[in-house]
Amino acid sequence: MSLLSVESVSVDFGATPAVRDVSFSLTAGEVLAVVGESGSGKTVTAMSLLGLLPGTASVRGKAFLNGRDLYSLSPTELRSVRGNEVGLVFQEPMSALNPVFTVGDQIVEAVRAHRSCSKSEARARAHELLGLVGLPVARFRAYPHEMSGGQLQRVVIAMAVANEPSLLIADEPTTALDVTVQAEILALLRDLRGRLDAAILLITHDMGVVADIADRVVVMHDGRVVEQGPVFEIFASPQEEYTRQLLASVISLGSAARPARVVDTPVLRLDSLSVHYKKFRAVDDVSLEIGRGEVLGLVGESGSGKSTIAGAITGLVPSYDGTITLSGQDISSLRGSSLKKVRGRIGLVFQDPLSSLNPRATIARSIAQPLLLHTSLRGSALDQRVDALLDAVQLSAALRSRYPHELSGGQRQRVGIARAIALDPDLLIADEPTSALDVSVQARILDLFRSLQESLKFACLFISHDLAVVEQLADRVAVLHSGRVVEQGTHVFSAPADPYTQRLVAAAPVADPVVQRARRS
Amino acid sequence: MPAAILRMLRRDRWALAGAVTVTVIGFVAVFATLLTTIAGHDPYTYDSAALDPATGQPAGVLGGISGDHWFGVEPLTGRDLFAIVVHGTRTSFFIGIASTVVSVVLGVLVGAAAGYLGGWTDRIVTWAVDVFLGFPYLVFMIAISMVAPPEIPKPLLLIVVIGFFGWPGIARIVRAQTLTLKQRNFVAAARTLGAGPWHVFRTELLPNLWAPIIVVATLSVPSRIGLEAALSFLGVGVPVPTPSWGRSISEAIQWVGTDPMLLIFPGLALFLTTWGFNVFGDGLRDALDPKSGVR
């Protein structure tokens, strides 16, 4: 008998359908992964189970948990289900915890919300829970800001399992975390499933995570279930076209092999670059070189100093030690108009395309900005150049008078790229350009990147935390850890020499359940 | 933005009523001379025929309201109250809006500079804002009006003084908004291209600041009209005989026992104007606030 059975659930927001006729079931001790891209309705479906949708949503269908229809429960009954029979793990652990209470107090609170027990009993239980999620008991008194993202997610999981729920809903539990931490959290979830015999409903867009932990998979697209089945079958022989596309757009480490390019004169040279914030060394004695037409991949986890290096080159980080040389010119010695001229030779692509475009400026205005600042193109000549750039990033010229909020994420990032290449730069810096995008969109943006790079021959500093993405594009890779380059070269992923790189490569998820399970054991 | 305002007016009855009131009063202010010509009186001419010769009080009931004098007349002088209120609208509206423009220009420039440049600029501006907000400005304004050389026209002096004391509130809001905008990458994108502060302000910040600026400006017009009325009430506003609501109210106080209509008409005009601007401004805030989800 199944623990949770969802039967033809539909959710509408006003007149807009979000979820259509979704059915699946989950038995005790099983991990079911609901996968899909943004807007597929996976989160809406899960949140509807606990009545956590906004008031504008109307839900039809049935969802039985242990034989009770969750949709027919009163608010009071639903509150006793939340946190008691069903535990919830959120994507952003920092925002899921209250910053002014210690994590211990918050776990005690979670215990006492559903159990009538004394304070000392609850404290004992909280200590036990900390041990269960692999945190030292001394962390009981720590405040959320004193802990790392991975530790916080452990606390959130401890709170979710405090009352031994029969179902754990995890909404993108590892998306905000670094790969090495992600691997640890997934191992913890696997371990808890075994120990507590809880079923886990995992909502994710990451096929690597699915391959790692799921027993069965539900693939959603546009609010409908496209396909469902055991994880090995879905990955080995997907029946539906959409599933096949989704799996094909996933890039894994070790799938790309390209010959090393011969590099002539370096376009960018960093000589012992260091950046300090007060006493903290964000970047520590980094020396790099990028040649014309070369792509250097810069990888590292959050806080490793990747974006600070980009900031020093682009001038967003005002003070640094060492020298930055662009096309033979030392940037740090330049001032005024010659500095402005150099700025025009660097293109920059940001991570979040929505935030990098002015919401009150049309697409054409955003793309024209570098041209207005650095060239004398005006009027129809400017319009023609903007149209040519839109064409180069494969966008229709009809979009020129639209505003950013009217575009999809992939289209916005194309606009960001068009702006970055508008002046035909010597150096293009791409700071996590695809990590805010869905996998299928990411694959197309990477294709665009590659073809642009081949035709325009700019040197490129490609920054990412995703090793597979970097491997796709980069000729050479530098690995950054705590502000230092620990390893660089063409061999970094195939034969990592540094222990940190080895850990990084080992933690990178592979979208293949067979390989993933073999690696784990 | 205009589309959002139209949508708001269609949905929000109160904001619509406010907008209509403000528009009507604006028309009255612009066409004051035309209106009083139609009514047949100007605000300066004495008319003893409309007075009761024995007491100096307006002849007839309700302060002398008649087909000839629509709002009645002033005691002792017999000047037409309708003409006084209509011309007072022009004074109040003009000073209220012009001083708001002065504060908005100052506040936006100073606030955006503080938020965007940071450092010492920011420290000095924040410090000045705190001082100005705690300053006993009414006393200061009275003092200034007393000592200012008579060559300076009084309305100009009022506009500059009221406008100058209004910038800190606007600067504070613009500074906060600029600080959040500065975090957004499109500002960083412009900076990395070598754009200077003025370019960033004009093309990146200002278009995103319009919504809050319009809301704050609309909401601050009534308090400025009230301030002008208060100064005129205290006798340091526009000089006699220029009509002003504040002075009309001030003069009506001594007649309130015998001729209450003298207080009611200018008071009602002042009330309607401040009410209209406030309700319309509230509606604007709901429509233009990014948090309300309508953009």
C-alpha cells in the first residue's frame, strides 16, 4: 500500500493552469524525484500537498497520505500534518532559519510544536537530532550566520525529521550548495531514508542529483507528467521525446575532448594579483594568462575568489595588488579616457540576466549602451549594428523594442551576450553565465558561446562552479581554492593532481544512475 | 508607467476621486481670472453695497450668499469671497507645486549622489538630512521672511524656503532606492563599460527612480500647500492684498461667531486640495510600488 498517492491533481492560478492532471504515488522508504525545468509545475504540486499555495490558487483532485485526503483537511488538521507527518526541506537554508535564534532553539521549537514534552526532553531530542544529521552537539548554541550553507541545510533537515515524519518533501535541497557539499547532503538524505524509513519526495531540476538518490522518477513539463518510472529505466531507455531531450541536454564531466590550442601572444595577464578585504585575502597571489582565441575556465566553489578576480579586471573591485595587463597595457596605471578606452575592450556577461538588464530600458537600448559610450555610431547606423548583434545571438530583430521582463531567461542571457560582444572585445569575461538557466536553455547558450568565440576569436575568461560546463568550453582550466590557484592546465579534469581538485572532480554528479551508484560504493 | 496609472484609476475609486479633485482645482487655479470674470467680481474691489450699513456685516443670510456673490462677501470690505478663494487657489497651487519641484530636484540629485558615490559624500548627506529633519524649520522660515530684503518677491521667497526645507525627506528615499539599484548588475554593467557617474545616473538610475519620485512628490504637495497656508496664517506669507487661503482663514477666525461661512469656504478648499493629493498619491503608491506586483 502506498504512503502518498496523488490522484489527478490540477492547480490553477486564476485562469492560468499551472498543473494538469498529475498522478503519482510513493511508498514508505522510497525516494521519488519530480524533475522538470522552471515553470513545469513541480514545486506547485508539492506545495499544494501541504496547503502552502497562495490564496489565488485553486486545487482539484485528491492526495491521500496514509489514507487521508490532504486537500479535504481543515487548516488546524493541516498544521498538525506539517512538520509532524510531513517534513519540509527548503532550497535556501539561510532564509529558512530565523537569524536571531540559535539553531538549537529552533530545533527545540520544531520538536515542541507537535509534542507535549518538557524543555529538557526537547533539548535532549535536539542533541540527538544534531548527531543524526552529523553536526557536533556544540553547534547547538550557534546562530545561523555562524554556520556554512551545508551545515545550515543539515539543521533544516534536522528540523524536518524532528518528529519522525513518514514523508519528507525536499524542494531543490542542494541547488544553493557547492558540489562537494551537495554530495555530503545527498549522502545524509540517503542515510536518513535508511534509518527513519521515511519516504522522500525530491523536487529538483538536476539530473545528476536524480541519478544519485532517486528510486523512481516523475518527469514534468508544462504542468503535466510526461513520463514516470524506475530511475534506471528512465535514464537507460526514456520513452518520451521530452525526456530524451532533457537527458541529452545534461552535460557530464568527461564528455568533451578537444585538442589543446596553440596560444600566441597573451591578451590578458595577471601577475601575482591579490585582493584584500580588511584582513581577509579574497584573492591571494594569482597569476594567469589568456591568449587570443583561448578560453580559460576558472572553477572553484563559492567564496573561492572567482568573481573577485573578474571584478579586479573589470574595475568593479577598486583596489588590488599586482598587475593586470590587457593587450600589453598595464591597466592599473591608466586613468581617465585611456582607462575608459580599455574598459571598452572587455566584455562582461553576468550570471543573472534579469538583474543585469535595466528593467526600464528596451532591449535595443541595452545593447546599444556600449556603442553609445565608445563609438560615434548614432541614428540608423546604430540601429543597424544593434540588429546585426541581435542576429549574431540568434534573436529576432522584432524583439528590439521589448523590455527585459517580456523575455524568457534564455533570451535575456542572449541579450546580455549581445551587449558584451557589441564592441568586438579583446577579452570576454563570463561570470557563471548559465547557472541561472534551465539545462536545455543552458545547452543552447553554450552552443551560442562556442560559435561566437570561434567567429570573433576573443580571449575568454569563463567562470563557473560547474565543472562539466567548463570542460565543454575551456581550452585550459584553472582551479581556485581559498583565493589561490591550486592547479591549472589542460589535464585538470582528466588527471587531477591536487587533492582539492580530486575531491571536486569526484563530487561532480554524473547523470547516470549506474555510474553514480558505482562511484558511491 | 502611464498604463499602470490608468489601470489604477480604473480600479481604485478613491484614487480616481482624488485625481478628479486635483484636476478640477488645478483648472480653477489656471483659469482663476476667467472664472472670476464670469462671476463678475475681482478679489480686490471693495463693495459697500453688499454690506449691512449699520454693522459692517454682510447683508443677507449666510455671510451674504446671493446670485451676485456666490460665496458671500467679506465683512467690513465687501470683497467677493468667491473671487478671493479662486485666486487663493492660484497662490496655493503655484507655491505648493513650485516648491515641490525645488525639493524634488534637490532631493533627487543629492540623494542619488549619496547613494551612488557613497563614502564621504554619503556621510555628509546623511548627516545633513538628519539635521534638517530635526530642525525647527517653521521658526526659521518666519525669521527668514521677516529679515529678507523687501526687493525679493514674497512668493519666490516662499517657494525657495519651503522647497529647500523639503529636500531631506526625498533625498532619504532616493538614497535608499539608489543603494538597492546599485547592487543590481545592470549598474555594474554600465560601470564596467567605463560609464561615468552622470551617465549612470541619467540612463540607469533615473528611469528606475521615477516611480518613487512621483509618489513622494504627489504626497508632499499637500503638506507644502498647508505650510504656505500656515505661514500666511501667521502673517509672514504672501503680502496683502494677494489672496491666500491661509490669510483668509486667519482673518475669518475673528468673525467666526457672526459669519462662519467666511471660514468654511477657504477651509473647505484647503481640505479638498490636501485630501485630493493624498488619496491620489496613495493610489499612485499602490500602482507604482514594485512590491504590489503591478509594474
